[in-house]
Amino acid sequence: MEDKKHLDTVTAAGLLVAMGIIYGDIGTSPLYTLRAIIGAENVIRPDVVRGALSCVLWTLTLQTTVKYVVLILRADNRGEGGIFALYALVRRHARWLTLPAIIGGAALLADGIITPPISVSSAVEGLRLLYPAITPTEIIEIVIAILTILFLIQAFGTNVVGTAFGPIMLVWFVMLGTLGAIQIAHDPGILAAANPYYAWWLLSEYPGGFWLLGSVFLCTTGAEALYSDMGHCGRSNIRVSWVFVKSCLILNYFGQGAWLISQQGQVLNDRIPFYEVMPSWFLTIGIVIATAATVIASQALISGSFTLISEAIRLNFWPKVQLRYPSVQKGQLYVPSVNMLLWAGCVGVVLYFRESSNMEAAYGLAITLTMLMTTLLMSYYLYTHKYQAWWVVLFLTVYLGIEGSFLVANLIKFPHGGWVSVMIGATIAGVMYIWLQAFQIKLRLTEYVRIDQYTQAIKELSRDISIPKYATHIVFMSNAARQSEIESKIIYSIFQKRPKRADIYWFVHVDTTDDPYTMEYKVNTIAPDDAYKVTFKLGFRVEQRINLFFRKVIEDMVKNKEVDITSRYESLSRQNVIGDFRFVVLEKFLSFENELPVRERFIMNLYFTIKGFTTPEDRWFGLDSSSVKVEKVPLVIRPVENVQLKRITS
């Protein structure tokens, strides 16, 4: 109920936060969209300009407003949005939905590498109007410097900088609307482009008009962010603020259109319509505001990528990499490895394409796939939530048609740079697929045994003073979801590898739930004062600080007199000294004693290769390294049979 209240409450502060967080990408699209549609070397024609404006208006209306703002924002997972949150809502109904989720998530991450370079480059290139002698190399150096600073500050958190995002973006949108309205006042006839006939003419009758959809799509690339950041801003704040944001965007697009029509018969060459509508005295201010807005747009995508990776880890789509929380603010997350990869990718994109006009060829193809996958998942969500069949079919048909057309039109970009985003997305999707498949293989082949079969043996081992005590309390991290079961490898570790005598044995299991912020636990008493199993239920957005959580469990149990954790050494017991705790984590490795199918051998080899570069299990669980023992155990998938070994006597 509290989540719903937060989602549907409109506040001035919430509107400002929404403006600063989620509209960066879609809000900076006027920098390059119309320039991409008209083309630098094509003669400017009024009918083409009107057709382009009509396409932009109706794309923002059908794709952004109707699909995302009106429909998809309904599908919240306890207040959270985004493609993985939507997948968590529907995955129990159909396993095949994993594929669209992986493709959509990978494409969204690929978009996070393309968007910062094109946004920042588009803004900085305005310096040519102030300093005509500036060279392309100098512009590239400025862009890389801005991007590098942006990625460096991620480690310190963005809560301080974030307080300025909303006001800056408010200034940006007011500037967009004002500049556009001034141009429209000179040529009010441009408003006739709102007629969808002009869009139809451009796409169906103008030679090659359909392929311009690839450039038209640039105006709505940030629509997915409206859904992904619903948890930060609230549904109602997004819906209310979008009315203002869309109005400013449309005014600016139509203002640029009015200026373009005034230039009919000419070609753009190096001119940027966005900057041409500015008075000369305002150019410096406009470039500064535009650069600030593109930095904010990039920041939002970087933060979104961190959140996406943390969700992917807990859904078993991504390796367990180090996560940091630089501040106590909700949603503040820093992923060092992803930050480095994004920075390297952004710098590589800038160096390869050199100019924003070249980057337009790589932009849009990946995010189109994300939107298509979101449509598939949303259709299944509507189906499982008992919406009428004709309504589900209508939604699926309309948006598969619209987004399918955008995808086909974007495919023309593939040889001109689109392959870059496809390659990046395919690589990310490949890692996600391998990680999920390896997880399922390990899960299927892990052997579990009933704990009660070993209860008596555990009691006897605990009291066997002939064996040196390993620790007062031994805590095993377990994958066994059932209360009554434990991995056979843990039993092997206790009794055979090296008998581990302790006063009390603890078995801890972490269950990641589909709810984002669940924090619950339950305790199963296997043998009073000898063995317990603790199961944590943590949401897929909750940091797994098991050391801290386990300490809280112990405190609660001691307070309720469920367990005595005082050391059982006589001298220490008299002083009420608490016994030591030792965590044991079993880390699997691929045994040589396997006869694997070729596909599984390939997957598992890749899995263990990638795993070598990721965060160790103990650090992932947030365990204190001074009290952790990591034991390597072989993952035997299929033992070698019929070994042809013959004994000889001489």
C-alpha cells in the first residue's frame, strides 16, 4: 500500500526530480533528430520538413505517451519499473520470456554506451559557431574530457550533483519551448504539420521516405527510461511532468521546422538547426545549457546501467561483480567494473565515429530491440492479469507493427555503424545467456540430502573432544532452498574433507525474491543448541550484506532465548565470552573427471573463465574476509565410466 501511495502521489519536489532523472535522453534529442532526418547534403523541401515534424509528433504521441506513459507505467513491481522488473512479474508464467528479457536488457546496456557520446558531441559541436577555427580533434578531446570526468565522479555518488539536475533540466526545457515558440510565431503555418497526413505522405509517397523512420526514431530513444526510473520518481510525477516536457519538445521541433522551411532550396552542410534558431547573443549561454543537459542525460543512463546490472546479477543473468553504495540515498549504486567498461566503450565510440552525425548511424538500432522485447513482456503481463483478449491482441499488433517498422528502417544503418551497437548488445546478451545456462546446469546437477539423516552425527561430532575444535560456530553458505535439505558437498566438508567440530552449526541460504525490496528471514531449528538453518528472503535490489544480516538474526535469537552463543570452553564460559564465528563458502570448479556434452562443456568452460575475473563468493555475500574459509569443490557433472585400467603383477 505504501508503494502504491508513493507511486501515485504528485509533489513539486517529485516533479522536479522526475525532470532531472528521466528526461535527459529524450529531452536532448532535439539536438540531432531533425538534422538526421533532413540530412546534411539534401536540398531542404517544405513538404519533407512537414512530414518529418508530423512523424516526430505522432511517434512521441503513440510510442512515448500512449505506450509508456499511459500503459506500461501500470506494470509496477512494488513501485519499481524497467524491463527486468517487468520480467520478474511474469517469469513464473512462461520460461521462454527469459529470452526477450535478456535481449532487451542487453540492448539497453548497449544503448548506454552509444547515448553519452552522441549527446555530448552534439552539444559541444555548437562551439564551431563561436570558434570557427576549432578543429575536429579539439572537439573530440573536449568530449572525451567531459565523459572522463563524468565517469570519475561516479565513485563518489551523485546525490549532491543530483540536487542540481532538476533545476538545470527545467531551464533546458523552458529554453527549448521558448526558442521554438519564437520561431513558430514567425511562421504559424508550420503547425499544420500536426496533421498525420504529412507523416503518411513522407513514409509512403516520398522516395525512400520509409527509411527515414530510422532517423525519426531518434526522438523517442529515451522512452524506456520513463519506465526504468519509475521507482525513483513515481508514476504520477512522470505522467504529470511529461505533459510539460512533451509540450516543450514539440514546440522546439516545430520551431526548428519553421526555420528549415525558411531555408528551402538550400542544404544544411555543417549547420545544426537546433543552434540556428538561437539568437547570436544567446549562443554561448545555449551551448553551456545544452552541454549541461547532455551530461545529465549521460548520468541518467550510467546510473540506469548500474541498476540494470544489479538486477541482472540477482536474476542470475550476470556475473557477481563488486557493487558499492556510495551514499544512503535510495537507488545510489556504483559498479566499478561496469563503470570502466562503459567509459572505455564511450571513448571508443567517440574515437571511431569522431562526429555526432556519424554516431547517428549506430544509434537507435539497439534500443528498438529493447522496446520490442518490452512489448512482448507487457503483452504477457496484460494476459496474465486477466485483461480482455482483444485488448491484449490490439496492443501487441499495434506496437509490434510500429516498432517492427522502426527496426526494419534502422537496419539500413547496420553497415554504416549500426553493427557497433549490435555487436555490443550481442556480446552482453551472450554473457547473460551463458551465465543463466551455467546456473541452471549447476542447479540441476547439485546433489541434495536430507539434514535429519545427519542430525545425530552432527551432535556426536560436536561433542567429540578427540577432534580439535574448528570454531565455536561454523556458518555454511548453502544453495538448498528447502528447509529440510542441504548440499551433499557440505556434509562432505563437515565429516570427510577435514572433520569440522563446532559447538553450533549454521546453514545459511539466500533466496532472491521477485519483489525488489523484500528483507525477511526465517529460522529452522534442526537440533536445539546444535544446528540451525537460516533462510534470508531478499529482494532483487537489496544488497546482500549477509555478515550484517546474520548478526541481526543472532541478536534476535539470543534475545528470545532460542540459542546460547556463549563459548563452551569452561574458562571462557565463566567470563560469558561469545564464541567465534567462522564462515565456510564452497566454491565449485570444473572437475577433470567429466564426460560433458559438447554444448555444456563449452558453456561451463566459458562460465569458469569469466568467473575468474569476477568478485569472489565471500566478498559478494558481504562476509568479513578475516573469518571466512573458501573451500574449492569439484563440479562433477557426469563421472567417467568404464575406465580401461589393467593391473599387472610384474
